[in-house]
Amino acid sequence: MSSWAQAAEVLRAQRIETPSWAYGNSGTRFKVFAQKGIPRDPYEKIDDAAKVHELTGVAPSIALHIPWDRVDDFGALGRYAADRGIELGAINPNVFQEDDYRLGSLCNPDPGVRRKAVDHLLECVEIGRATGSGVLSVWMADGTNYAGQDNIRARQDRLHEGLREAYDRMPDGMRLLLEYKFFEPHFYTMDVPDWGTSFAQCLRLGERAQVLVDTGHHAPGTNIEFIVAVLLREGRLGGFHFNSRNYADDDLIVGAADPFQLFRIMHELVSAGGLDPAANVAFMLDQCHNLEPKVPAMIRSVLNVQEATAKALLVDTDALARAQAEGDVLGANAVVMDAFNTDVRPKLAELRQDMGLDPDPIAAYHRGGYQARIEAERTGGAAMGWGA
């Protein structure tokens, strides 16, 4: 695809989910800097997500993290979101922040702890059923720090047993997306350290289990777009947690450290039909904004994904195929680089105007007074988030 008119139609339909936890106070494990205007409950997180969607037009859902976003009535929460023009998206269980999980959750040698973790996954399945969510997004901190600490194969067996119980409870239309991370918080083994381990577990579970690629969860130098291409080919790419990394799991704004990598990932998605709604690839952000204000940071992240997508859509696929068939190494690379070096911002501004949006969402946010209003209104109660 190389026509802007064709690209614009794809960009209109693009959907990027924002994470509830990114609207709260969050940051590194060393220090979290509190900010003014932070949501005090999941309803105010929805307000912030709705503002991001209002200004970008492509962020119509918010992912929930349980128990951080637990409420008494998820039906009421869903209706509140709908009234503000967005939906409740992926449900993310938390099996890593309690003392019981010191030696793992689903992989823990203690059957009582494993039962607690599985019960939490089942609770999240039921929350997803109540909210109409199509995604159960699972990441675990399970692993070991020392050789011999536990039986590696047994831990994989326990992992499968726990995931199997949750998978079998899921309603039709729900997918289990299994995330991986190559290190941290454990440093000898992680129980799901890479895409291959996640892929193997998903194959055993069934067709509705797929791999979730977090762009910050790889060793330096990892070719993430290769992983994306292989998973797309196998029909097992469930989605992304988009963020950016300089060193490890930095959770910075997507594309901040390496916009070319983000473009290369999007190029593989475009070339394999991964942007087609039928591919059902979930585009989700997963970030911790410690220094920058929360809502503008989310808007910037959405815009960065849009820009990388637009550039990928402008790759001259016919010219690229010819160069590849002819073995023209430099010519093929030039086709890709021409697209990457295209300044798509003016065209995206025109597209937003055509969609009835402000061409500059960041400027519109600052002009609109939303930040001043939430800082003035959200003065009582406890801000949501976590401290370090």
C-alpha cells in the first residue's frame, strides 16, 4: 500500500487501547512522584481515558487491572464508560504484588498459593464476562534467582495447569494473551521469559490462547519485528503492550527511544495484514509515566503509534516486491527507508480535521483546561497508584 487515501482509511479504523494504571501515580521501583489531578477511583480513570479518545479519535477503550480497578458493580462501571464514549477493554490480573507470591503464583511450589492465583484468574474471567471484555491479559512475575531453587520443568507443568483452568472457564469470544519478560523481578529464570515459551504454552491451551508482545520485555538487540512476523504467520500474535526501552523494562512512551524499531514492527504488521480487523491483533499501551503528566503522555503515545503506522502504510509494496525478487538489496532497503523518512504529521493533521478533531491533540488538551479542572476537583480522597 502506498496511496495516502488508502492509508487514511486504515488509520481511521485503527484502535489503540490505553491502560488504566498509566493514569494513576506510577513510576520506577525506586520512587514514584505524586502528581496533582490523579484519579481517585476507576471512574475518574475512565474520564481521563475518554479525554484521550475525544482528542485522538482512535483510543476508544481502557484496559483494567484487578484488583487495582475492582468495583462493586462492573455493569455500572461499563455503563459509565459507555456514557463517556469508551468501552472497558482487556482485563489484567495481578498475581505479583502480594507476599504470598514471593516464590511465584501459578508456578509456586505451594499448592495453596497456586490455588489462590488460579482463583484470581477465574475472578478476572468473570469480570471480563460482566464487562464484555474479549481479552484476559496475563503477565506473571514468576521465576527463580538461583540454580536449584526449584524444578524448572515442574514449574512449566504448574503454569500449564493454572492457565488451563482459566482458559477452560473463558466464555466464547474471549482470548487469553500470555505476556513474557526475559528478566526481572527474577534473575536466574523467568517462567515465561520469551516468545517461544509463551507460544509453547499457548499451543497446548488452544486456538484462543495467543502471545502478547511487550516491546520493552526483550534483551538488547532482539529483533522484535522478526518475532512479530513469525507469530503472525502462525496466527498466534494476540497483541502488543506498546512502550519504549533504553535498557530494560523502562515503560517509557512508545517510540521515544527507537522510533525506527516501532516503524519496523508496524511494517511487518502491515505487510502481513495484521491491521485488518479480522486479524484481531490488540494494540494496547503499557506505560508508567513518572515525570510527565499522565493524559498528555497518553496522547503522545497514541500519536506515536499513529505516525509509525502511517509511515508503514506508505511503503511502496510493489516496488519493494520487485526489488526483493531481483535481489536488489539496497533498492529494497531504500523503499522501506523512503517511507520511514516521510513526514506524515501534516497528513495526519488533515485526517484529524476530516474526522472532526483538532489537528493538534496535545495543543488542544492544553487549551481546553482539562488539566486545571481535574487538579482543582480531585483534591479529596486518595490518589490511585502505587508507591515506592
